[in-house]
Amino acid sequence: MDKNTVIGLVLIFLIMIGFSYLSQPTEEQKREIRMRDSIARVEAQRMQLAAEQEKAAFNASQEINTTVSDNVFQQDSLSEQEIVLENSKIKLHINTRGGRITYVDLKEYRTHDSLPLILWQPQKSTFGLNFYAQNKQINTEKFLFTPESTTPILNTATGEQSLSMKLVSEEGKYIEYLYTLAPDSYMLKFSIRTHNMNEVIASNSSFLTLFWGVDMPQLEKSKEFENRYTGVYYDFLSDDVESLSTNADSKEILSTKVKWIAFKQQFFSSILIAKESFSDVTVSSQISKEANYLKKAFTEIPLPYSGQPTEVYDMEFYFGPNSYPVLKEYGADIQLLKLVNLGWKWVAWFNRYIVIPLFGFLESHVTNNYGLIILLLTLIIKLFLFPLTYKSYLSQAKMRVLKPQIDEINKKYPKEKALERQKATMALYKRAGVNPMGGCLPMLLQMPILIALFWFFPGAIELRQKSFLWATDLASYDSIATLPFSIPFYGNHVSLFCLLMTATNIIYMIINKKNQPQNDQMKGMQSMMYLMPIMFLFIFNSYSSGLSYYYFIATLITILQTWIIQRYMNDEKLLKQIELAKMKPVKKSKFQERLEQMQRMQEQKMREQQRKNK
């Protein structure tokens, strides 16, 4: 890459920034646009909800006529109504139609466009029991339940609110749903209880089928990116957490016992947790074709039924954020923490034991500016890695100052004598105390950390909707300009942090090039390395702006470290040190002894082959 090309790229970059800055609306215009958009979205949702409720009312009237004629459950004089159960964290609507939750609102959060964050929406969720009674298949979702009270009952001692919903067949014969919500909790206790239903439910029934389904709505700015983290997850009892495919329709019957099933999105989850375990669970996930929805999740859970007068099935619902500290509080013993994707096992440890505690410490003791937190986190990690950076640079510098001597060896031994050339080169390295892999190994040791942070930032709910500079949401992409077209693999927006990351990577490669020994092979590798930042430009454009910002800052610090090392490292002095090292007796390591032994064996085989050829 010549000087003119670099200048051209910089000018294009500056023009794009200037154009986006001059063409962006004023703050007042932005507020007006946001207000108009929010009003339009709310009105559209209101009209959609009204239409769905009208349709539901018609269907309900038809179902009432059917169920009354079935004469399995008492439906006379019952009417459909909703009862609200809420605390400081969640708000639930429980409908007498099916006695089920129809609406889940996480009160502390908002969607990317500032609307209430609703996990379950009316007509977009399903929940109930299937079984046989009087030679008919019963779906409890179609029947009207009788609430014990029109308002939740408050336990003054514990602050818990409880609500009982009963589906009555005859006096003393009913199915009860019992909901219990503690104050300031994301967890909802839920119990299914049968009372004298053994005379109603078919005598040959060995289980009741609990079914649960949700159309998971889009909550974040990038639907495509959020979909990558959205799916059905489950925890095998005494085993690991697994999931269905997140990029295709999938269905699976889980023959092994599971502790919980989660309908997980990027930052929030609905989780059904068994008191003991669930068996023979069927789970399915289907990519939604609706504009504002991600996936349709569904599960069927057989609940063992033995025909006893009273049978109880205790479980819990978790409606809340995929926050590592929160999930640790609610379910560290049942592996709820695994819902926070920290990467592969060989890198997840770094996030779990270093990044998350350090991030939490900076958040609670230093600042609530998340851009500054990322900067401090980067500085700490780079200082920790500085010895490896220095060692890598020193090894490259030694290889560079030895290059004239390597060139002499290459002249002395032509390509036809590759073994002799290699032997002489290794002897030179050994006398000089230089490890030819010394520049690569420190970089390889840093790779797990870079990969770990690649997983951490997109899943860190702490960054969600936190702004810094021009980025309005560090958990999503930052956009300084929207293109009138979409570029394949890039998108239709321009992420400035991604551009800055790409630019600093190219600058670092240009600087680093001067420190490396130059040969034909290295030139080929360097040409390939210049393609890496361009690839990252396409990959990271729709990723978390916090991640691009971290890589940008980390590369800037690396450039600064390299400049400082170059300033205080003199090639002449380094060469004198190497020459002095050559005069000292060389102590062979076990690795070197094995390497020499392999070389001797290879030479012997070559001599034997030459004798055979003669």
C-alpha cells in the first residue's frame, strides 16, 4: 500500500465523517422525529391490539357455546376478565380465559425505540393443559377459570402476592393454577393442583400435557443480530446447557431429564423451572415471518398423573434480564448463568473470572460512564499483557538484526541443500539465544483474551442502551450515516467505531511492518494481513459498538506501546548483545536436543536413500 493510497483512504474517511456531521438533524429535529415515530408505533400497536381483542372475543363466544355443551366444566355466569399481578420489576396480566398469563412487562426496561418491554403479548402466547375427559380432548386454555379474588391476596408478613384460578367441573372437583409473586423479584412461583379430578380425567391417563408457546418479539435495534442470540435453551439435569438451532427451524424430543426450559432472547428470557425435573420434553423453534417478531418457541411437557385425589406440580417462572450477576443470584445452582454466552469453554473462564468482576468493580466504584469503563478495562488488560507485547517485539527485533547473517547462510547453502541451510540457521539462532517462534507465541497467548471479549461485549446487558459519544447504544451498532442501499455482508449503515477500528489496524500493520525481517515469504503474508482489517470492517459493522470501540482503543494502545519500545530499543546495541550471547556456552534444552536428534535421523535417512539410488 503506497503513500497515495493511504492519503486517499484517509481523505475518504474524513469526507464521510464531515458529510454525516453536516447532514445530521439538530437535537430538536431528532426529538420531534423520535416523538412522531413513537406516537405512530403506539397507535399502530393499539389498533392491532384492538383488532386482536375483537377477534378473540368472537372466538371466545364460540368456544363458550362449545364448552358449555360439553358439560365437563361449569361455565355458566362466568365472564372473561384480567387480573394484574405486579411488583417493582415485573407486571403480569392473568386472564380468566385459560387462567393463564397473557402479558409480561419488564418494568425496568424499554425496547430500542423507547416502548414498554413486553415479553409476552396478548394473542402471541399460549399456555395450558391437554388431557382427556368424557371421551373428549380437553384444552384448558379454551375454558373460563374462576378467580379466588378479583385482586391478588397480599401476605403482609412476607409481602408476597398470590392469585388462585380454578377450573371447576363440579363442587369439590377442579384444577387450580396458583401464582405467587414476591416483592422485588423476577421469579414467579407457579403451581398446578388437581382436586378430586380422578373422577373426571380419563382413568387410563398417565400424564397431563403442559404446553407453552411464545412468539418472541424484536426488542433490539438490529433484528438480524438479535436473532443470532434468540432461541430455545434447556438444561439437562446434572449436565450441560444446550439449545435448538438459532438460524433454522428445529424440533427435538429430549429423552433425558431437564431442569428448565428457556425462551431466550439477546438480553431477556422467559424460563420455566421444574421443582425436580421434567421428562420427555418436546421443544421446537420456528423463525417468524412477521415483521416485528423473531421466533416462535413452543414446548410440550408431560406431567406424570397417577389418578390420586390430589396431585401437585410445583414450578417457577423467571421473567428477567440475561444479566450474569442477576442469574447468579437466582439460579447459580441450576446453571442459569449459562444463558449468558461467554464463549467457548477455553475462553469463557477469562470472562467469568476476570472481565465480569473487573467490569462490575469499575461500574460500582469508579464511574457509571460505560465508554470510560471500557477504556479503563482496556488499559488494565493491555498493561497486563504488556510483557507479552514487549517479548514479541524484542523477538522480532532480534530476527531483524540477524537478517544479514541469515542472508549469508542462504547464499552459502542453496535451496537444493535445504537441510544444511536449516541446520546452519538453527545453529545461529541457538548461539544468539533467539527463538524464531518468540514473536508468534506471545501473540498466540493473547488470542484467547481477544476472542473472550468478542463474546462478552455483544451479550453484556450492562451496555444495553448506554450511550457514549455518537453511539446511542453500546450493545448495538453505532450509525453515523444510513445508505440508500444495502451492501452485501456490510449493511445499509456506516459504523464509525468500526471504521476507526479498521483504520487503526491498518496503521498498526504499517508500523509493525518496519520491525519485521523482510523476505518474499513475509511480503506475501503481509499482503494477506492487510485484507484482515477490511474483512473486520464487514464483519463488525453490525456488531456491538462497544466491541468495535474496545478493539479501536486496544489497537491505539498497542501502537503507543510499540512507539515507546522502538524509541528506547537500539538495533546496534541489540546486535552487540546478541554477539556477546554467542560467546557464552550454550546450554541445550530438552526441546533442542530432541530437534537435533530428529535432524540427525533425517540426515541418516537421506544418506541411506542416496546409497540406495546409487
